Amino acid sequence: MKAIQFHEAGGPEVLRYDEVPVPDIGPGEVLVRVHAAGINPPDWYLREGMKVMPAEMRPVLEFPLIPGTDMSGVIQAVAPDVRRFAVGDEVFGMLRFPGFDGRTYAEYVAAPASDLAHKPAGIDHVQAAGAPMAVLTAWQYLVDLGHDVPSPFTGQVHQPVPITPGMTVLVNGAAGGVGHFAVQLAKWKRAHVIAVASNRHEQFLRKLGADEFIDYTTTRAADVVSGVDLVIDTVGGPDSSRFLTVLKRGGTMLPVFFAQYDPEETARLGITVSNIQVRSNGPQLAEIGRLFDEGKLQVGVDSTYPLPEAGSAHTRAAQGHIQGKIVLTVVS
């Protein structure tokens, strides 16, 4: 089969379109003919050699590596102990995450059945491949964590904040993968949603249900917003603390990307900060899939690239200002 591999860490140019063996399946696994593969930040962190992590925490990588965690496709073979799926089923999932063994940038992948759900009939393979990591991140933050594993960033087990009708939720980086799902899930829970993004995304986010829109290129949210119950910051970084002042006392900050907060400042403001490490979860995807079929969730697709052009897709990702997800097409 054909797959994207890299033999050394580096930029998008290290991604190669190689011939590799079709993987064997083990107990609890199925073989999936991949129709589309979603692109996520951990894919390029891995490609770059995990430089995003402190040196002492970086895993030792064994090359060559096939990147990717998210995919949608059709089952070709099933291990004898797998009961929930059959040959011919359309499925989607995020494979073996957290970890670096998803291997979805390929024509075939061996997938743990526990990481999969039946693909919603109401979306195509491209949309389904774009969903898993981003929608599971939003779901595990906002609705149901689904496990009791402490966050590696804080050592604490995250407790999702119950979103109730009328609650005010601000989403920073609202047009991106996690952000556009967070907007929709908060609306599904009947919250009042404030979306922060650049102006080119305003109509996209209003169609997804955003009640208010702030163009961060012209307006600081802290200058015009206060009394927010919950902030979901998908951007993170050193400037995240500027959103603390929009929260009311007793409010919650959910940073999706690496961000540091002064514990004394958050204590003084009466604010809880919590984060997660998203984890593969097929049953949660099955539950989320019903929302796709009911039209309560949709997947924004920024752009698609054929599998051999994975390097171009990573170059697009590095440019930022993404609206939804970037997806590799494997079967046209």
C-alpha cells in the first residue's frame, strides 16, 4: 500500500509518499481501507520531532514513522474477537491517542475497534475524518471526560463544567478545529456563545450559532466583555491570561493549548483553570455521531489535499487562520 512516512524530523518536506506493507491486525482490531485522514497539531509536532515538549519529556522516536490519528473509511477485515463491527461497515475514529501509533496517513490502517464508531450517515468521509480529535477534545472538555486519568499538564482530573441554558461561554480561536465544535456544543446546551476570531470567519461562526462575534484583530475581548461563565481558549500561549478578566468570579478557564496561569492570580479572581489530554473513545464518538445525523453538529472543512500532497497540507496548516479542518483524501 501507499503511505506517508518520514525518515527524520523536519519540515513538511520530510513527508514522503512510500510503498509499505499492509498492516496485520491483532486481537480487538479491524483493518480499515482509509478514505480520508484528518490533520491535527500532534501530526506536525511529531513530524518536527516533538520540539513542542520540554527536552526531558520528549519521547525517543524510531523512524520511519507514519503520522496521523484521525480517519474515516470502510472495514476490510475483522479480528475474531470483535463483535461491534463487520466487513463493509463505514467507520471513523481517532486511533491510539495519546500516542504516536495511529498511522492514518495511509491507504490501510489497523484500528482498535474500541477507538471506532460507525460513520454518521449524514456526513461524508472527508467530514468524518476531520472530526474525531477536534470534536472529542471539545466533548471531553465540555460534556463528558469519559475517564479518570489525570491531565499530564496539571496532575488533576478534569471535571467538565455543566453548561446550562443562558450561561455565557466565550470561545477564543472559534473558527479552528476544536473551536468550531466548542461553539456548536455550547449552543446545543443552549448557552449564549461569544466567538473570537478574525473577521473573515464571522459568517461561518454565526451560521454555527455564535450569538456574538469579536474580531480580535480590531477589538480586545477584555475591553468589551465581562461576566462570562466559561472561556474555552483554543489558542493558548503566553497571552492567554488576558482572558481571565472577562470571567466572573467562580468562572472557569479551559485552555486547550499549552498556557500558564499564575495560581495566585486565578485564586484572587476566584477562577478555576482546568485542562485535559484528549483520549481515544469510540463510544463517545458514537454518541457524537447521533448529533451529526440530527444536524446539531457539522464539520467545517478548510481544505482537502490528496494523500501524496501531505506536505502541502502541513504547509497550509502552518499558515494558520484555518476555518474548520484540513483533510487528506485517500480514496476519491
